[in-house]
Amino acid sequence: MLVSAKEMMQAARAGHYAIGAFNLNNLEWTKAVLKGAQESNAPVIVQVSEGAGKYMGGFKTVADLVKNLIDSQGITVPVALHLDHGTYNGCKACIEAGFSSIMFDGSSLPFDENEAKTKELVGICNELGMSIEAEVGAIGGEEDGVVGMGECADPAECKKIADLGVTMLAAGIGNIHGVYPEGWPGLRFDVLEAIKAQVGDMPLVLHGGSGIPDSMVQEAIKLGISKINVNTECQIAFAKATRAYIEAGKDQQGKGFDPRKLLAPGTQAITDMVKYKIEVFGSKDKA
Ligand code: 13P
């Protein structure tokens, strides 16, 4: 059964650890992440972007896949199914499809519009017992081949959105999606502290969790980060293991071209990455 992320976020906030939120891309990914969480005895958030949802056959397919795998794979740890960086319409579609959590990313909208739409969606989620993440201030990443150094959110705007009653809040603190550029100056702990001073006990979300040194991640957790998104590092681990399998010529031997065999090393690499991240985030054995 899927659960809302509310309880696990509040427990993480109080216990000074962070919940791993891992992006899904296909069947293997979904099995791999659930297995990693189960073997770590950790609560977990599995999430899809709108693009990944479309790729996987639509939000309903994703919701049914996750629910059925929880049953068939004997997953007993709490699992929340979350929409990552949702548009307003995407959020409505995921609510309809049976997700247990959404992120409304109104960070590219004028602030007043972000506030109004977040407020409306908070009302719907509260009624349905779902969790909701909001975002203030865009999180950097690659745009037209140029990678920025990471933007920072305005703490006063963070407070306004937090006060709408969201479950968790994503705010830029110099973090970036994808691979961090050469010379990236690191997370802005001063900004994180200023945000924390405004929002109090609101669980904060760190996007772009791949490639940040573990010690920096752990410092951020101490300062109020309670959910950490990881996508790129799982993708790199999957690609590396798959490539190694092919380069070793194993796909040429016997029935090595069988996708169940071909994708097995990469799938295991995702499980291993999930377990590693859960250790770093401190959520092992917190189920
Ligand atoms: P990475 O791909 O950098 O791990 O970021 C994932 C993320 O924040 C998804 O929203």
C-alpha cells in the first residue's frame, strides 16, 4: 500500500535524517529502488517527472506498477509515490491516477500565481490525505548547454509558501540538477540557515542530490533538509554497469542478450546506489 509522505517527513525532521527520493524511469528502476529501500529497512519516496511518467505509459500505469510491485515483491517499508516538478495539470492528473504525494513546481510562475495555485492544491491534498511539496526559487541545472552555479531562494517567499500548509518545501540553496560543474562553490549553508529561521520546523527538500559530497549533504541534513532527490547518480551507475557487461562481451555469450540478463547488472547497481544513499542520509532502519 502507498502512504502519504507526511509521517515519514515529520519523523525525519524530528530525527535529523533525510528520506531518499529516487526518480523512476522504467520497470527495472522501480524494482531496484523498492528492493534497495526494503533491504535497508528505510521509508522511501519513489517519484516520476512528467516526462518519465509519459515514458512509462502514463501516471496510472506508474501508480499501478508501484502498487503491484509493493505487493508482489513483499515490500513492507513505507513507500510514497510522488510527482516530481509537477505542473498544475500534472498534479491534478496524478491525484486522479492514485499517487500519494505531489510536488507543485510553480517556481517559474509569478510569485502570486505560485502562491494561489499551491494554496488550492494544498486544500485538495489535505482533503485526500496526500502530501504536497512546493518550490520557491528555481533550482539550477543545464539550460541550452549552459550549466549555472545554482540559484538561491528568497527566505521571505519561502515563509509565505510554507505558511500555506505544504508538507515540505524545496528551495534553492545553490544546488543544481544533473552533474555539478567544475568549480561549483558548494551548498549555501548561510541561505539554508536563513530559510530555516523563517520556516521553523517545515521539512526542507534538497533537489540535485547527485554529486554533492557526503559530508556536505550531512551538514545540510543537520540544518533542516529532510528529503533528498537523487536521479543522476542512479542513471550513471546503471549506464556504467550495463556498459561494463556489454564491453566484457557477456551479451555475446549464451543467452546474454536476454534483456533479463542484460539489464541485471545495471538494475543491481541502482539497488546498491539506493542503499548507499540511504546510509548517507541516515534513514536506514527507520521504517
Ligand atoms: P539529480 O539528477 O541531480 O540527482 O537531481 C534529482 C532531482 O532533484 C529531481 O528533482
